[in-house]
Amino acid sequence: MIYDLDRSHVVWVGRGLGRETIDRFFNEQLSDGQKQRIYDLDRSHVVWVGRGLGRETIDRFFNEQLSDGQKQRIRWASCDRGRAYTGAIQHHCPNATLVIDRFHVVKALNEALDAVRKDEWRGLDKRGRQAIKGLRWMLGMHARNRSKKQSRFLNALRTSNRRIHRAWVLKDEFERIWHFTYPGAARQFLKRWMTAALRSRLPSLKTFVTTVRNHFDNILSFIERPLTNAVGEGINRLLKIVKNRASGFRGLEPFADLIFLTIGDLDIPAHIPSDLRTL
């Protein structure tokens, strides 16, 4: 019965897909351990679970579970910067606008900022390192979450460590991109920011600019549709609870069945024969 629910679920939910997100997870209880998960963001439910992390796994979902008409009706999609994800969506969903997940963009920028901090740390003596101890977490904080004391400390880096200060200012300025209303204004701002980052002479930020340039239009798509994988992160938390409650699974199939039963948008009463229903 669970197998039938699983199979019919995929067909039924696929009919109404309007937005989707692709995510992946690692289940340490399985020997091969690598799976793909696809969510419907409108319903906040898992649509499909498959084995593997490569492009061929994602292609299998689109080729086996969705008709050409269903793929053409998908209007928005969200994923991280992986080429397997972006390439599959652009190939199979010609009418979909791809939005690169905001969390992954911010994460890449924070990593670039932390690389500057590490480079400076290596060149400091013991006393200099003590002066910037704990700076890593302060640099990654959003401006609205910092205290006045922390802001004063960071601003003081302008004289004590100009490279870290320069990277921090660029990081804070980049946050403005998510608050624009008009795509044209956001486009001009992002171009100016990229120019400033290239002039900073900081290698890690130059690398981040390359990333932004490669996904320029898909990052700006967020202005028109603020789509993120936040729903997917919430589902991940629920599925970790499912896995822990069962003390792990020996294979993908039982785990996938329980995923669909837990957060698969299944209409369970519809699968119960009428002569067995109590209501």
C-alpha cells in the first residue's frame, strides 16, 4: 500500500507544480548515502526522492515523473549554484525563471570575507592576533544584529587593518541587493558593487565576483520573486526528526515511503477503498 501511495503521490503533485526547489541531503545510515530531493514550494511538500547527486538523477525526475506540458507550466525554480541543478532546470523547464538561493550567495560571500581574515591572521604576531580574536563571528553578523560596540570595533579596523575593513564594508553593502524593488536599479547597483570589489585587490572577493557574474541574472531574479530554499531547510529539519525517530534506515525505499507519508501532501483517505472507510 505504501508503494502505491508513493507512486500516485508523485503523479498527483506533479500536475500542479508551479514553483520547485532542488535540494540534496546525506543520510549517513545508508552505505552509498547520497540522495536528491525535490520540493514543491507552494505546498511545502516533498515531490520526489531519488538516489544519486549527479545531473542524471535530476534528469530522471523530469523525464520519468513530468510530462512535457507539466514541465512547461513550471514558472519559477530555486536551487543553489551547482551546474547540475541550474543546467537541468534550464534544459527541462523552458518557461521557468531560475532564482539562485539567497542563502548560498550570502554563504559564498561570508566565506570570501573569512578568507581575507585568515590571510591577515597568518601575518600577525601573537599580540596582533589577540587584538582581532573573535572577529570571525562579528564579521558574519547582519548589520541589524550588531550592537553599537561591535560596530565601533569594526569601524576601528579602518586604521588597524584596512584589508579586513575593506572586505567587511563590501560585504555589508552587498546586503542591500536583497531589498531593491525595481530590477533595473538592482542591476545597476550590483554592477557598481562588482567594480568596487574588483578594485579592492582582495583575491577571495575577486573570486566571488566571478561567481556573481556567472549567475548574474539568476541572482537578480530574486527581486521579482523573492524565492528561497527556506521551506526546504524547514523540511530538512522535519526529515532529520523522521530519521532519528527510526534510528536510521537500511535502504532508500523505506525512508522515501516515510518521507511521503510525513510530508508528502498525500490524500491518504482517497487511497482507502470505500468499503473499508468508517466515515
